[in-house]
Amino acid sequence: MSLEEPPPGLEEQAIEAQNKAAFLMDLRARGIQDLNLLRALEIVPREIFVPYCFADLARRAIALPLRCGQTLPEPWLTAKMIEALAPLPRHRVLEIGTGSGYATALLARLAPGSALHRTV
């Protein structure tokens, strides 16, 4: 390995870090201000909640198709709804119609103390 060649995997890690930063900056530009929510959006991998063929698009500001004609909303829309809810660690969450489960995963990060997240 020469000094000009990056170690294996380093380029992919750099691209992933750039994509994540762009994802978060887009959310901030759209008015998402809650730092705990932004941290949850950074940590929860949206790509595991979409069909595999769309995983590479998960960190983009687009809605993605799910099974049975459902759609995973754009990340900023999900973030706006959660920010309006303003969940606190002591809150309990009941979500009806979870779809992909992405919003539920974000809520679980924001209200971890309740340990009482229910989906119907």
C-alpha cells in the first residue's frame, strides 16, 4: 500500500460521513432545531426501514415506497411531526399504524425512559 492509496474502506466511510452530514444539514435548513431529535435522526439508520433496493436513497430528502402501497415520508416531514409532538424521556408512546417503524424507532430514542412503546 502506497501513501497515495487510502486504507481499504476509508473512502466508503468518508462518503457515508458526507452523506450523513448532508442529511442533517438539510433537516436543519428545513427548520428542524431540536438537537435530541437531530441526534436520533443521525443514529437511527433509515435504510433498514426501507426495501433493500431503496437503501441507497434512504438518507435523501425523498419519500420512499414501502410494501402494500405505503410510503415512508420524507425525513423532514417525519422530523417535523415528532418535533411538534415534543416527546420527553418520561413520556409513553402509543403509535397506531406504524408503517415501516422508522418514526417509532426515533420516538424510542427520544423517550427511552418509558420503556413502554406500543404499536398497534
